[in-house]
Amino acid sequence: MLANILTITKKELKSYYNSPIAYIVKAVFLVFMSLWLFTVNQFIPRGIADLRIYFMMIPYVFIFFIPAITMRSWAEERKMGTEELLLTLPFKEYELVLGKFMAAFFLLVIMFCASLVLPVSLSALGDFEWGQIIAQYIGVILFGGACISVGLFVSSLSRNQIISFIFSALTLFLIIIISEVNRMIELPLVIGNFLNALSFNYHFEAFSRGLIDTRDIMYFVLVSGFFLYLNGKVLVFRKWL
């Protein structure tokens, strides 16, 4: 089981780094977030050793960056006709799904390891609360994993990368900002709580402040598992067509 998952993970990671996608996504993300922090939010003139404004922007950035990572995962396999080959190999559907998920997840982790240069270099300018920063990074990784699972599921439904990107971005947009409806419209408490419960952004807010809530951890883990489960069911359905 583990050996099969690792085989798929290595294959996917190699395909990421054999194309410009991994390099472009990482470079654009790091440059954009640095410009956001230093140019738009004037981090240094503000003189506050707090990266909350940096992490609060990440959910909205992920609406575009995560689909860029996941759009080719299954859509390209279907377009090239290699999905049928994968499904005939001695791999279980969940091994294929987990292998692709782990590859995209590792790419995300590597990208954020590179971003650690930011707080480390800025620590010379002020005393950061490192416990808070660690909590923020944990939140980003959990949030990113949930977004990747959504992107992979949408990709499994398409054979075109562009369509996969568009629908993944739209799906993430809706799931991320759905709690904002409460701020625009006065809703009954039950409906408002329901929308909050569904929203990625709502469950990320505590992490962005440097707080860890086990309910938010469980939410992102369960969402990731749910969409990976759906991804596996799509493969099973297609295998027996």
C-alpha cells in the first residue's frame, strides 16, 4: 500500500518539476505575497512585528494558486489517455488518489518552507511571537491540503486543464467566502452558523491570528478526506464504465 502511494507520489512530483508549473507557481506566489506585505501593507513603516496581514491574504491567493497546481492532475491523464493505463495497473483507486494528493501537498509544503525566509529575515527588525507564526503555518498547511483535495476532485471530473482550473477556482471561491454573506446580509442565527461551518475562511481565522483550535483542525482533515473519498469514487465509476 505505502509503496504504491510513494510510487505515484514520486511520479507526480517528477512531472511537476519536469514542467515549468512548479517553478512558476512558487516564484509568483513568493513574489506576490512579498509585494502584498511590503508594498501594499507597508510592513516596515508600520513597525509591528506581526505577520497576521500576510496570512489573512493567503485564502484568497489560494483560490488561484491551488487550481494551478491541481488542474493537470487528472484532467491531463484523461486528455493523454493515460488514465485508463493507470486504472489497469495493480494500484487501488485510493492509492492513486493519495499519491497525487501527496505530490501536490509536498509541493505546497516546499513552497511554504521557502517562505520561511521572510519571518526569519524580518526577525532582526523585531521580536516575533514564534509560537504564533508556527500556528499560522500549521493552519496554512491544513487549509492548503483541503484546497488541494477539492482541486483534485474537480480535476477528476474534467479532461481539460483550463476547465479544471476555472471550476476549481470557482468552487474554492464559494467555499472560502461563503461566511462573508453573514457580514453583508442579516441572516437567522441557524443559517449564519451553518454558512460559517461550511466556510474555509471562517475556520482559518483562528489560525491567521496564531491560535490553534482542534475543531478547525478536524474540519480541514475531514474536508480533505471527504473530497479525496469522492475523487476515489469517481475513479471507481469510470473504471467500470
